[in-house]
Amino acid sequence: MEIIERHEISAASNDAPESRVSSPIERQRTGSTSRSGRLFSASLIPGQTKRGAFKPAWKRLLPGHSLRTKRASAVRGKTEAPLDSSDSPNSHQGTSESSRLGTLQLGKYAHEEEMPAWLIKLLEKKGAVRASGVMPALKHLLELSAPTEYAYLCHPDALHVAKLRREGGFCGYRNIQVLAAHIIATETTGWEQFGDDIPSIFQIQELIETAWDRGYNARGRIETGGIRGTRKYIGTPEAQALFRSMGFPCSVQAFRTSNEQDGNAAGRLLQAIEDYFQQGAADCLTHKVRSTQLPPIYLQRPSHSVTIVGFEKLKDGHVQLLVFDPEFQSSEAVTSLATKATLRRQAKINRLLEPYRRSDAHLERFKEFEVLYLTNKRA
């Protein structure tokens, strides 16, 4: 399905290599330190007989945890001047060293030339934490959720890809993998380029470097000094460069609260996401949970990124996003437990849904966002 482009979406042609994210935060990067320790209590993991305390484990999953807010102001657009609209693929050769970004935007390993050997071995050996079947589980839980008035969901085959423990700030890569998994699962035109599996972090780095070589958002190399084999944060410009260089059309939409006339960035984001899902749910608008065939959406906010997989309206009038967060590693446990949820156990249903919900109140804490939509048509 082709996405209807709105006025805030970049109007750059998908054929022009040096199209860019047309927003004040176009060079924002994402990343966060991975949490150590189990994200679920032992009682929530299939096969575990130990009964753990529910509340402490879930508190670490809630939006607003201090780990996510310490660097909430680390937005690239606040420290870097926007690109000149006349930039061309070869116009950055004389860019001064002052264009190189630092730890505020690229993380504490901004000047790292190569990640440590132990991390390379970990990523090569374990790859990522994957969970399939999450979307049907979310649909079941939302159908049972008493506070839910209605909800939209993306394609039912969406794969949740989470970070490995100790891997560090690879959130952007994990969200790219979710979108790549959708392209493969739906056999979108050109999907064979990925082969039969989602690309690894190292392969994504190579694809981004190749995109820069070909002139797609090429300034990223100047700003980062290159990302091959490093732990530098990436963001929407790199995701856009990767997908467009491979022939997968995508659009980027930016939201920023800069003055009262602009309105609330979170509110405009939520409205845009509901509009997006409504396009794919024309035949099921009377249903409580409205499943679509639409791709998931890459969402960037200051210092972190997630993948939007749905939208929820509550009976009290509040709205919220449904997301796959790379820092949440226990979706497989949720899929197992969701089958046992019943209408009478609303507390359990809410706990199982909590890691996937990002409320309007939570989003209003941030003043800027970017989203990347895949606009591909199926082969």
C-alpha cells in the first residue's frame, strides 16, 4: 500500500541520492546503554518454576525509567546547523573537521575506531533476541483489555528484534532489522537483496557505508567519521539511506515543538500515526482491534528509537502508541502468557501490554520526533 504523503513528509524524490530528512532534527542519532539483569521476573519465563516479584521487574520496563531520560536532551539538531538545501552528493568533500559530531550525538564511543573483540564475538555468535507471533498475542490481549476502545495493528508477521544483554546502544540497528524482517516476510519488491534472513549489525553497517558511497545522505560519513565496526549511534538519516539505496521507497516525517503556534509535537505525532493506520483499515473500522497489512514504523525520539506496531485509543479519551522496544527482551514470554489471559484477569492483561504501550503523557515529555515509513508496494 502506498502511503499518502502529508505536508510534513520529506518531498525529496526517491530517485535523488542526496535527498535528506527535511527537519530540524534530521541528524539526530539514537542509542542507549543496555540494561543488565533479567527484564522479566523468573515466574514470567516459560519453564521457570521460581516465583519472583512481579512489580520490580515490570517497573524496569515502564516508559520514563531514569535510564531513558538522563540523556533526553541529547538531540543533534540542537547543536548542528541544518544541511544547505543546495548540497549535492559530492559537496561534502571539503567539509571541515568541525562537522564531526561528538559524544552528545554519537554516544560515549563516538571516537571509537573498532569495537572490542568480546563484543564482536558476542554479536557474531548470538545475533539478536527475536520473537515471532507477538502481533497475534497483542491482538488477543487488546481484545480482552477493558480500558481499550479500539486499536490498530500493523502487519501480523512483524518480528520483534531485541538487543542482547551487554551489547550497548544498537537500538537503531534493531529497529532497522524489524523493518527488514517485514520486507522479507511480505516479499516486497527487491526483498531478495537481504537473502533469507535479516541483516546483522555488521551487514547493516556495510549497507549504510555503501549508501553513503552512492550519495544517499552522504554527510553522515563526515558527521560520524564512518561507522564500520564501531558502536557509534545511528538514526533516521542512516535508516533512510540504507532503504532508499536498496530501492525500498520510504518517507520521513518530523515533528517538533518550537513555539505555541506549532502545537504539541506528541499530539501531532499521534494524529499522524492514527491517520496512517486508518488508511489500511478501511474494511474493519467497526472492529475493536483493527489488523492491517501495513509495515511497522521507525520512530526516533531524543536518545532512543523504537518501532511503532500499532495505535490504541482508550475509553477515557487518551491515546497511545504500541511499540516494539529493542530494550525489552521478553516478548517470547508474553506470547506464551497471552494465551492464558482471560477477561476476568484485567490486571494481568495490563501488565502484559505495559512494555508495548507509550502513552500520550509519556510522549509529551519529548519535544521532537521523527518517523520513517516504508512506502513499498508488495511484489
